[in-house]
Amino acid sequence: MAPVQADAAEEILLGVDPHKDVHAAAVFTVLGVILDGRTFPAATESYRQLAA
């Protein structure tokens, strides 16, 4: 998924769907427009990447 720019005044949210082997994260506006989404393996280094 290619990242999409949000208006600077727009509120955005981060949602994380954790699973045993992989976590999915999505950044979206309060109106439901998806700005970016990524998956991360469920491992210590990946938690750092997700937070960054």
C-alpha cells in the first residue's frame, strides 16, 4: 500500500491488530480514509519498528 498524505489539520489514528505470528498496523483518518498500512512479525525488534 502506498502512503497517502493527510491534511495537517486532520486527526489521524493508529490501529494495531495483534496476532500470534504477525501484527497488522494501519494509520487512518477519523473519517475512515486509510493513509498507510503495514505488517510486522511478532518479535522484539519488530515492536520497536512498529513504535517508530
